[in-house]
Amino acid sequence: MRLIIAEDDFLLAACICDTVEAAGHEVVCCEASAVRAFKLAKQDGGDLALVNISLNEGLTAGLGLAEQLKTELDIASIFVSGQRQDAVSAKRVALGYLPKPYRSQDLIAAILVAEVLQHGGKPPPPSIPSALELF
């Protein structure tokens, strides 16, 4: 899958990029800014965004990014954040929520679940990581 990474923690962003690329996915962009992430997604497309709710522009900038990606570009998101309440309040614009801290294998499994959902399938329960909350 072609992924948009919106994460303001530089080290975590680098780790996410390495992890998903090692699993065979392509990183379209890795940004700490919702504005820059949307601009690059608009330019280069993508299949799925991994969005931290709290980005450089503010505590809920990721919510706006997920909404823009969905409504303007038809790109789904998974919130990867410590802000569950905010994620649940915006569940109409995302596929699910993976709380921080999360394990690398849960992140990869969440991407695979998203891919199945986007193709109209239903992932078998054993393939859904217990940390992932689907909306």
C-alpha cells in the first residue's frame, strides 16, 4: 500500500517509515505538518494515512487532516495517537484507532486490515490486532 505518515515525533516517524517499508509498503510522505501532508497527498496520492491527532499545527490538527483526506481525496486514515476520545469523536473520517504506544507488528497488521476493508472484505477476527479499535 501507498502510505501517508502524519507524525510530529521525528524518531517515531522514522521508525514508522522503516517498519512499513520493511513490510513492503511505500511511504508517499512522512510529515509533521497536516498542511504539508495534505499537499503531498494531493500531489502524489496514497491508499491509507497513518495520522497522529496532535500534529505541529495543534492538538487536533490530525483530525482535520483525516477529514480532508477522506472528503477531498477519498483516502482512508487510521489514527495512531494517544488521544482516544478525540479519535472516537471523529470516527466518521477514519477506519480505526491504534493507541500509542503500539507494537510494530500491530501497526503492520492494522495496515493489512485497512487494505481488506478498503477492498470491501471483512478481515477475519484473528487478523485484527487486539490494540486496533475499528470504527
